[in-house]
Amino acid sequence: TLPFPVIDNDELAKIVHINVDGSQPDLAATKVSALYEVDGGAEALKARVEAICAEVSAHVAAGMTFIVLSDRDSSALLAPIPSLLITAAVHHHLIREKSRTKVGLIVEAGDVREVHHVALLVGYGAAAVNPYLAMESVEDLVRRGIVTGVTPEKAVRNLVKALGKGILKVMSKMGVSTVASYTGAQIFEAIGLAQDLVDEFFTGTVSRLGGIGLDEIAAEVASRHATAHPTRPDLR
């Protein structure tokens, strides 16, 4: 049982290695990489999402009880799939396969910075979220003296507490009393997402306006990726 649906790196490591000593024979965890070949555009993104869904299904069939969707280890060739897209896609894939209740989804994501990001991930199926890049950024701010009066460890705990309390505030406004009831509840309306994208990956979500699809999402990811991995050697 977690006090908040936001976990730090140590808590995530405990879950990943939950049965390493054989003390929890009924529990098993594994990581799935949520990266794709960015040069392939929307087609590569869609193909990788489908491959991840198949990989998760295989892990569930093998008896895994926790699956970590992780966007770590991106490179000049591999970019992270937006965490909400892959979480919702896997969540609905498992619902369609009637195996969703067999596994807990945990998201290890660099694109989670705000309360709303965590709220969306939990609302679309995540049992817990590890916003590792936000935590590392907070630690860096303390070490460089930009944030003072706290240790890096305390700063991370403050971030976890703030995100957790923010989630509780969102839940209370929606009339939801427990995180378990909120997980996968999808109490959101999409604004600016194409209907076919919503139908496939955010199934059941209301989307009155229409908007962007995988092409635009892939282009946005590629733009950020190009900033992180410039072609000019002097800018790297």
C-alpha cells in the first residue's frame, strides 16, 4: 500500500525487485521500454505502441503482477513515447483482452512535472508514477544553490508530498474518496485530440472538438528530440 500514487526511485526499485530474495513468491515485476525509433515518425510510433501492448500481454500471461512502463535510456535514435499515450494504450489493450485486473501498471516517466500530469496517468490506469526527471531536476536545483534551506533528499520528499496532495485535491473536487476508485476512472474530457486517436488509445473519453492525431504527436516528440540531440557537434 502506497501513501501517495507518486513514488521515488528507491520505492520503484523495491517494486521492480520485489521477489529478488524469494520472500514474495506471488509477486513479480518487470520493466518494459517505452521508446521508439524517432526517425520512423507516426508509423514507427504506432508500431511500437502495438509491440509494447503485445509485450505486456506476454508478461501478464507469464504471471507478472507489476509492469513498469519506462521511458529511460532514450538516445540519439530512440525517443520516449508520451507517457499518457502509452499508459492509456496498454490499459485499454488489457481491458480488451480481459486481463487488466491481473497486473498493476507503474509509470517511470521523464515528462511528468505537474499535478495534472500525475492525475491523468492515474486516471488512465497507472497505479503509481515515478517522475524521475522532475526529482533529479529538484536535486540539481538544490546542489547548484538555486533552492536553499533543504537537502536534495528533503527536496525530493517535498516534491512527492506536493504532487500527492495535489492528486488528493483533484480527487476531492471530483467527489472521489480513494485512489483505487480514481485509478482508470477517466473522469476527463479530451480537448484537441482526433476522434480516431481517442477511440483507439483513450477509449470512452468524451472528445467534442477533434484535433491532433499520431502524426502531430510524433512531430512534437521529434521536435523535442531534435533539441536534445542536435546534428551540429558544437551544440551537443
